[in-house]
Amino acid sequence: MKYFFLTEGWTIGRIWGVGGLWDVATRRRLPDLQKMDLCIWNSQDREKMWLYRVEDAVLMVEVKPIESDRRPSTGIGQVVLTRLITAEQVLERLGTASTECQTYRRLL
């Protein structure tokens, strides 16, 4: 598995795998991509970054800000994440002193 952090207020767009842009018709399934119940909260920047898990076949993920009338534009149209991280790198990031780690439980 691979991981990445995504700032709250951003969403996932296109996904690339080994053969190029992920094609649901060819692969007959969506990529395994899950938002985890774990985020990093940086009180200085007032920013939450949620942890996502993706399968190894995913190479790149396009992310973009969610359009909202309530939020001012960030000036960024989209970003492609090309360096997804390992579980060990996630643990290193969670262990940094400048962040707080929060978990959320989903209500059933």
C-alpha cells in the first residue's frame, strides 16, 4: 500500500496506474483508494491533512480544491501527486513535534 496526506477542502480527481490513466472499463473496477480516520492538525497553520491509502498499482493522483462559494479561491487549479509515501514515512510524519495527530471514529 501507498499513502498520501490531503488538505481538508481538497478532492481527488484523475488517477494514474502502471498503464497510464486509470481506466475503469479496462480494469473493471475503481482503484482501491480510502480516506483513513486519521488526520494531522497543524495549529499554527490551522490546517487539517487527512491520510489516504491507495493500492500499489496507483502511481499518481490528481488533487484539486473543492469549489465553494464560502471559501476564497486558492489560485491553484490542480496538483498531481507523483511521490506517494510508504507506511514508514507516514509514521515519521505522525511523529513530528510540530503536528498533532487526531483520529475520528465514524458513527454507525
